[in-house]
Amino acid sequence: MTLVEPDRTAPHSAVRVAAVGDIHLGEGCAGLLRPAFETLPDCADLLLLAGDLTRHGSVAEAEVVAGEVASLGVPVVAVLGNHDHHADEPDDVARVLRDAGVHVLEGDSVVLPVDGHKVGVAGVKGFCGGFVGRSAGEFGEPEMKAFVRTTRHSAERLAGALAELTEHGCAVRIALTHFSPVPDTLAGEPPEIYPFLGSYLLAEAIDAHGADLAVHGHAHLGTEHGMTAGGVRVRNVAQPVIDHAFALYRLPLDGHRPGASTASATPSDSVPLPDRYAHH
């Protein structure tokens, strides 16, 4: 759990959340998204990065990402994705991002001040496994049990991080993952690969402890809007899905019941993707 001291005082009735995932920046991408991200202080209170920030998970690529998001004037909160693990250097990737001021979460949380309110983000990468009625079970060979156990442990860590936010009395709570907690936002992907795009265990953790919004990436051919069985709105912010530098969501700061479906969501038309963003 990280608590950030207040440094923003402009009054508004909602927390304005900018979010994007799957930006897949390589070593030749320096400066690609920076102009769009520099508009954030005018329209958002924080930026969420939903994993797959690099192409192959190298330190050099992480340094490019760090340059895009350093000193933006709004807090930046991130989880890593499967691409960020590919070079087997996730700790180094996270270190580079943290050195740039990014809150990198993996089974923990951060509380940020917005207009005198506490806004909490609980984050975990998540993992595969599938969804209710079509999911892998922790049974049989050691390899299968280890596969499902990875997802279960990840969901348990997300649950613990969300519980921390409840204890701190956050006015708004957000669950940030890379893998999807629901099948809704996978619509458009081949159904055969749904089990490799997320797990219902993440949604169970979110519903058990409550959230006002759940944000994920990973599913490039998926759909932006979804919802958990408990009524928490889910948004797939993979950049190929939102087709913008980031999406914007407004979550009321009016003392509403945490977990209620109050998020309004529109992609930001003012920050289209650069023409050079050809790898998407």
C-alpha cells in the first residue's frame, strides 16, 4: 500500500481517469505518445497503464516507456503484461518505471488524492484460466495445477489489494489488471483463445471486495465495455480497441456506494494515435 500526499487542489465532482494498455513501445518509439500524454493535466487526474507497455520486456524498451510517462503532472499507475515478462526481466522493467515515478503494482495498491478525496487503485497482472463453465481446473498433472494456481494466487493478491482500499476509506476504487476478468470484453477475439485472455477468478475477487471500475488490456481484438456478475463496469483499454492514445472515464466523487455502476466512459477524441503508430 502506497499513500501519496496531496498535490492537486482544483475542485471537481468526479475523478477523471485516463487509461490505456498494450502500447507495445520498442526502442525506436521514443516521443511517439509523449505529445498526447502531455495533455493529461488538462483532462485527467491520473493515468492507468494496463500492461504490455513494451514489445519484448527489455530494459531498453522500458526506458522508452519511462521517457513517455515521466513528469506528466498527473500520477501514473501501471501493471505489467505478458510482453513485459518475455525477456525474464520484469523486476528490472518495473524498476525503470518506478525510477520515472510510476506506481507499478503487483498484488498491492496505491491511494491517490483527488480534490480532497482518496482514490485507490489495486493492481495485478492476472493470468489465464478461462471463464465460468469453460475454465481450467486445479487438478491432474503438476503442470496443470501450477498453471491454475498462478491464476488463483493472482486473484487472491488482487482481493487483498482491494481490501486495503476499503480499509483506507477510498471514495473511488479501481481494479487494474492486464488479463481480463470477464468474457464480455473479449468479444471479437476467437472463442478458442478466451481461456488464455483472462480468468473469472479476477472478477470474483473484484465482486467480493467491490470496485467502481475495472480496467484491463491484452485482448487486442476485443470490445471496450463489459461488466462483472456483481455489476462492476469493466473496460478493455488495449490501444487497438480504444484506437486513441488513451480513453477517459469519469467516476463521481459524491460519496456513492463503492462498487456501484457509475462510470461513464468515452474515448478521448482530442488525442488520436500518431500516424507513425503503425505497429498496431
